[in-house]
Amino acid sequence: MNISDDGSSGYCRTRRDALRRFPVAGRMLQALAAAIPALALAACAASTSKVRVQQADTDLTACRTFDWLAVRDVAASLNEQRIRAAAMRRLQDKGYELSPDRPDCRITYVLLFRESAAAKPRVAVGAGGGSRGMVGGIGVSVPISRKERQSATFMLDVIDVASNAQVWSGSLDTSFASRELTQEEADTVVERILAAFP
């Protein structure tokens, strides 16, 4: 890299000269460079699913104390243990009491994984005209990622003990690194759904 007497590199000098010679193009490039992070954040936000809520025509204030609704005679899976810990902790954070003996309501979950098609190589062909005649190109896209995220729908259901009926449900389309959730993944998805619970 060439360094001038004023300490600037040849690259920096050339870039400054180009910006002076082409001020409109330079401003456009600077605006584009500033917009790229905002566009990336917007794309991430758009891909995030919203929590869908369904609620019975009942007063949810009757649910003052909670317990977990476990499947009888079935050992709790690692997913269930992590989701249960996250749900009970989040309910306590929201001011509800845990009452294994006489709960007003019970909470449980459903986790449905979707099969996703394996990524395949793709080929694209393009052609166009310009001042120098026809031009064309061929592009090949080859998937190189070995780990695909697991698409899923995650639901939390609240059951009123007295009527033995579902009174609230929150669901979310999301994805996980694998079908065995980490505690961090369980905490995140439970917190998002229970944020919609009154």
C-alpha cells in the first residue's frame, strides 16, 4: 500500500478523489451503505412470527395459582422438563403462585415439528442486451450449510381445573437448532408466548 507524505494511503486518496469527481454517485453509495444495516434488521424482524392467541369467553383472573399438566404414566422428556421450568419461572415472574396441590389452572405445551425439504442445487440462466451487444450468464447455487434449523409450531395451553376446559392458548411459528431444545431456547419461546398472557 502506498502512503503519501500526508500519511494517507493511496486507496484513501483515490476514494476521496472519486467522491469529489462524482458527488452524486458518492452520496448514493454512502446512503446505500447506511441503509444496508437497517434493511437487514427489517428483514430479520419480518421473518419473526407473531404470537397467535385464542381465549375462551371466561375471566382469566380466576387463574391465580398454577401447576403443570403432566401426561400421566409417561416419563417427562428433556424438552418437557425444560419447557416446564421456563413456564413455571415465567408465571412466577408475572406474579402468579405455584400450587401443586390445589391449582386454579394448569399449563401444558404442544410442540409440532414440520418436515422441511432438503436444499438442492439450483441453476439460473440469464441473458440481456446492452450497448455492446448481447450478454449472458449462468449461475449455480450449491447449498453448503450442513445444519438446518428445525421448523416448528410451539403452543402453550392453559386449562381451568374446575371446568376441566382449555381457557387460553398461545402459539408461535419458530425454528430450533435441533428437535431437542436447549434451556435457552425453551426460555425464549416460553417468554414470548407468556408475554401475551394477562
